Amino acid sequence: EMLMFNESMENPGGQPGSRKRTGWLLVLIYLGIWILSLLSFWFWTPADQVMGYVLLYLYILLPAAAFTVSLLICLYSCFGKWKWLWIIPSGVLYMLAPYATLSAANTLSTGHLYAPDFTLLPVGALISLAGMLTDALIRRLKCGK
């Protein structure tokens, strides 16, 4: 089987509170990827390769990371019933990524302050929700066998 579920996945480390630590570790990993994407834009992306940055980071890496972290938060049962709150910061960070890169670069070059694109907030939240619902699907398929 592709995924094997057992008690060790439900409670990684087997210690009380280890699920919460695992959850915070997953959140920190996502924040690290998010910060790396910003640093990559500002320090390593030449002006003529911004479209490549957008495709790689904003359309592939950050959505994949948000989906995966959300899935793992649910698979490892991190944060209990509060796990669903992860959808909010996930959506906010997805919205802020282009704002802290593309919009900020436009602001610096034109002197005009741009507002964040709030339509990206629900997009990021839906990506996170998709990861969480994938967990529900996996668990349903597992129980159905």
C-alpha cells in the first residue's frame, strides 16, 4: 500500500504533546519555504526571469507546500479540532507572497503603493482545505477496506 496508517502516524514520537510539536514543526517548515521563496525573489531572481519565478514559486512550490503541510497536519492529527484554523494563515501567506515580491517590486519602481490581491486569500485557503479533505478521503478509503 502507498500509505500505511498506524498508531505511529497518529501520534508521531509516541509522547504526549508530540502531535502538537509535529504540527508546529510542519508550520515552521511551511514558513521556511515561504521565506525562502521571498528571499529567492529578492536576491536570486534576475528581472528577466520573474515569470519563471512566478511559475515555479507562486504556482507550483507554495501551493504544493500548503497542500502537503495541510495534509500532514491532518494525517498526524496535529492540533486536534483546531487544525482547521490552519486554513486561515495558509490563505493569508498565499496572498502575501506575491504582495511581498511582485507588488513590492512594482511599488519600489513606480513609487505607487499597491494593495494586496485579496482574491488570493480564498485561493490559498482552498489549497489548504484540499489537503485537509484529501486526508478525509484517505481515511474513508482506509476504513472502507
